[in-house]
Amino acid sequence: MNQNRDTDADWDHLGQTQPYWAVMTEERFRGQKVSRDVEDQFYQSGQGDVEAIHATLMARFQAPERFKSCLDFGCGLGRLLIPMAARADQAIGVDVAASMRRLCQQRLDRDGLNHVILVDVPTSAASYAPFAWINSYIVMQHIPPSRGFELIESLTSLLEPGGYLSLHITTHRDPHLMPSQTRNPLRLLARSLRHRLFPQRDVGQITMYDYDLADVLSRLERLGCKQFHLEPTNHGGHHGFMIYTQRTQ
């Protein structure tokens, strides 16, 4: 998988053309616009996900029912951010795609959620730190690990001592989803040149990246996360883990 691809441009394009489907790849969410009923179904799905994530944090790490502050990384249209905000005095949504943030802000305005702030990158959220809960679900899998590891460290550093982290990563995939490989040196050279000369070819693709689980956990441990609870995930043959932890220092 091309580690140099500009996935930020991909997601801004998707936010303009397929905003709901890009987040939840189901046929009912296809199209630049969806019906009010389908839009409500989209946001209702986030309620269930956040309830499950929050319940695990409470069961495994004695997290509170309500937080002073929370952050959702890769918030997109606010599918998880909005139910997280219902559990916090202040909520920050981080998403690099301006097109996604515009649609998210429209939903926030419609719901009267004045305590939610949207920013583009984690460094822009630093002025609101530290956070009691940081979440990122089905997001890192679309970011090359060369950037993703830095983002994971940046986000974890924004946690307050005692703060909670729920982080999803993909680690491996079924054989039929493996990227095609070739040992032909000429084809390898041609592929490398194509990526370098046309990094934005077919902008708007949804790319998938796998992470080294041991590397992720070791980085979190160095940042003060000493205990972990992991739950395996499988999204259409893309396997990974939901990592739950608490920053103790």
C-alpha cells in the first residue's frame, strides 16, 4: 500500500461526493445527499457504538458516566462525536476534511450542540487539552502508519492523568484482501514511479492500512498507559483490535 498517498485529499473529496457512505459503506448511504430518514439511521448507529465503547471503559477501567471533556479523532459527520458530547461538558471533534466538518457543523447547529467544537488536526485541539476521554474508531485504518503512529502519540499526549483512551486499529486482513504483489523488478519500478509522479491519481479512494499491534502498545506504554483491554474486530475481512486503556501518568 502506498505510504505516501495524500489520504487527506481523498477524504475531503469523499466528504463532497459520498459523505455518509465513506463513513458507513452500506448502499443505503450512497449519494451526496440522503433522505432525512436515512440520515437519522446513520446517526442512530453511532449511538449504539458509543454506548458499547463507554460501557467497556466503565466495566474495565471504572470510567465515569460523564466526562469533563472528550475528543473524537476522525469525527467525520459527527456519528460518534454527538453521542460522546451527550456524555461530556465539552467535546472536540477532529477531522482533516473541511467538507466533513462543514456537514458535521450543520448537524451540530440543528441539534443545538453549542458545547462541541470542530478542528482540523490534533495540534489545533491542544488548547482545549487535557481531555478525560479520547476516542478514535475506524479511522486509523485509513491513515498510513508512517503518519498514524505520530497521530496516536499526539492524541495520547493530550490525555489528562487518569484519562481514558479507546482506539481502533487494523492489524491484518483475509488473504483475498492482500494487495497484489509482484517480483518483476520492472513492474515494481513502474509502480514506484507511478506513485511518485501521480500521487493524486484516482483521488477519493478509500485506502486501508494495517498497523503493528506490538508497536502501538509499546508507544502507548511509554506515554503512561500501563493496562490494556483488547477486543478483536472484523470488518469485512479486515481484522484488528479495539484498544482500551487509561493513562496513569
